[in-house]
Amino acid sequence: MGRSRRTIPEELLLLALDPATGTTAQPQSLDLGLAGAQLVELALAGRIAPDGDRIAVVLPRPTGDPTLDSALELLRRRGSPVRAVHWIGGPRLGLRQTYLTHLERCGMVHAVAGQMCGVLPTTRYQATDTAISREIRARLDNAIRTGVPPDPRTAALAALAHAVGLGKHLYPGNEGRSSRSRLRDLIRHDPMGGLVAHAVMDVQNGVAAQPRRAPAAGPPGPGAGRQPAARATDGTPGVPAQPRRGSMARVGAR
């Protein structure tokens, strides 16, 4: 994959950067969005493909992007297709900081050291070329304003921006309500982006489900028959929904 084109994780992070404060909007959900954006980028590169609600590796050849290739290798090691919601909900410690450092190395942002309460060291990131961020934002604005189906990259970016809650950052207040609604509607224009965006929202809403191990054979316990089995979101009986996940580890810019 050539480096002349910005990746969707990079563009999502640039959209989330607040030019006034140097911090990222929606930092906790953004971590999930970046993991999802990697999946979309790998799909656009022909390395993975959706298999129902799962992700399958179809071409394990490296892309040339170290961060994407690390994700691709982890997917390959799974050996079988993995549910998108489980992949996105897995630990992604340092992913946001990895991309911030990458953007700094590419000259798109620069780090500004500071202190919180005059004691705790902090790092904020300012865009060095605001024209890049304006171009990314203009693509979303154009898709929202014209109603013309956007290209797959823009559609996926819009879906992820909505999924992580950037709509209220990009289009705030009552005056931005219709734009936020149209941003949400763009999710239907890219199947992979839609799959990943819904998985991101499912993780945030705590509806991801994992199969429960079959109980050991034996006589029923004293509580048998008193409580019906939980049902997963796909209707499978006996699969309890996961509890809502806690906050992601805080890394990089706040």
C-alpha cells in the first residue's frame, strides 16, 4: 500500500482532533473506532472480507503499513473468521497514541508539551497543515449536503465518525441536528463500513455476546428451572450478553 494516500484510521483521528485544544474528541470510543477503521482499510486493500458478521483474511500479504500489518497478522493467527464485534472490543492499548505518533512523524501534527494543574505532564497535538483536515471535512460536508452517494472511503469514514460520536463534535448544537442525521444515514453506502460501525456501537452499548461453555453433566442445582436462559442478540438461547465494557485505557492526548 503506497503512502501517498492517507488511511481511514489517520483521517478519523484528524477529524477527532480539536484545533483549539489539541485534544481528541470522544477519546474512549475513538479507540474502538480506530480498531474498526483498520478493518475497513484492510478490506479496501483486499486483505480481509466480511463473512456474515465475521471478518475473514483472504490475502495475508503485508500492505507495507506497519500498524495495519500488525492487525492483519493478528487476524491471520486466529486461523478462522472472527466476529467484528469481538475484534473491535478486544484490548487496543496504545493504538491512539501509535497513530498520533505516526501523524507527528509524517509532519501532519506536532506535539505540544504542557502540564495539568501545574504538575502532571500532558501532551497535546496540533495540526501542522490544517488544509488536510479541511479537505477531509469537506468530503463529509459534500456528501451530507448533496445527498450523492460518496465513494467507499468517504462512506466508511462517515459511518465510523457517526459510530464513535463525532457527529456532535463536527456538527454541534441544534443547528447541526440535520447534518448529524444525514451523517448517520451515510452508513448505508458502504457494507464493510456499516458492518464495522455497527460493531463499534454494539461494543459501546454492551451488547456483544460470547458463547458460554456448556455446563458439566450432573444433577440440576437448587436454582434450576427458576430463571430462563439469557438470549444473545442473534437469538441464540443460553448465551448471556457481556456486561458493559469499562473505559478504555487512557493513552496519548486527552
